[in-house]
Amino acid sequence: MQYAPIFAFAFLVAFVYSSVGHGGASGYLALLSFYAFPPAQMSASALALNVLVSSLAFYSFAKAGHFRWSSTWPLIMFSIPAAFLGGMIKVSSSVYALTLAVILMYAGWRLWKGARAVPENQALKSIPFGFAMLLGAGIGLVSGVVGIGGGIFLSPLLLFFRWANPKQAAATSACFILVNSIAGLGGRILQHHFEISGSPMLIVVILAAFGGGWLGSRMGATHFSSAWLKRILALALFIASIKLLITI
């Protein structure tokens, strides 16, 4: 029973994030920060969970016909090497905590703001090739350093500039997150600062993430609205970011 709240939160994170094509790394980082995991273990664990959940999300959204390779490959062309490079960069605990706190705050704000539905039938535009490459590289680098996939940054931009409808944005983000998370893990392994905790708590989180990711991605790829769940998760991210700022 001691792991029940942990299981519930991890399941909620995976469920909500996968329903919009995300892996949920910012949510897992928030959870691990509550239990004072070392930064190296936090980032590596979050990336590994990201690979698991984003692969489920990508499969579900692609199977439902929402994935467009033509608008995805310019984004990942330079994001993959950038995420790999970011994964090789080891930052101090205080810098990591500050960076993570800012990202969690941003992720919470985006979730809260994004709880309102976005029209599916809006007119779409093509992504400028050069800008897509620069955008992918920038998000990939930050993602690799912190231990996230970058979808929390990419999805809002895809929707704001009308480069994709919500389900297409989810499919593109899922692919983007998957490849960047793998690249970030590769950089950590190469630099020998890949650390995964052997704590039973992490096993619980993995099982919860798989269950939540499987269910959330299937629901999100069809037709599913989870506005109130996003707001609850946003509050949790706000709390985690404040906790990190207090401990710096």
C-alpha cells in the first residue's frame, strides 16, 4: 500500500501525457524529485520511461492514421544529434534543479492552458524547412541535458503556427520524443553517467507508466478529452517546481 500513491501518480502522468502524444518525462521528473532521487538517476530514469510511453503513443497515433513523415523528418534531422550531445553534458545539481524547476513550471502552464480543446478542422500550413531543423536542434539539446523528450515544447508550437492539427501534432511529438529520448540515453551511456535506481519504487513507476501509456494513447488516438486530468497534473508540476526552487 505504501506505493499506491506513487503508482496512481505515475499512471496519471502516463495516461494524460500519452493521450496527447507525449512521453511524460516532466511528470516523472516531478515524481522523482519528491523522493529526492539524485539528478543523474532522475534524468536517466525519465528518459527510459519516455521511451516506453512515447513508443506506445507513437504506435497508437500512427496506427490511427495521424502520423505525417513529411512534416516530422526535418524536425528530427538535427534534434537527434543535438539530444545525443545534450545527454553527454553533465551539469551541477543546483543548475540541474533550477533548469528542471523552470521546465516543470512551463510544462504545468502549458498543460493548464492546453486543457481547452483545439479545433481539428483548422487550415494548416507547411513547416519551413530551415526553421524546422533549427527548432528541432534547439529543443533536442535542451531535452538531452535535462532528460525529457521535448514534446512539451514542440506540440504547442505545432498547434500555434498551425503546422498540424491536435492529433497530427500528437503523432509528430510522439515520434520526436521517442528518437530524442533514445539519443539522450545514448549520450549518457557514452559518457558513463547513465544511472538507474534499483529501488522497488522505480519498478512500480514503470508498471504504472506502461498501463497508463497504453490506455491513454489508445483513447487519445481515437477521440478523448482529458481537460480536468491535465489541470490536476499541472498543479502537481507547479508544486514540484516550487519544491525544487526552495531546495536550491
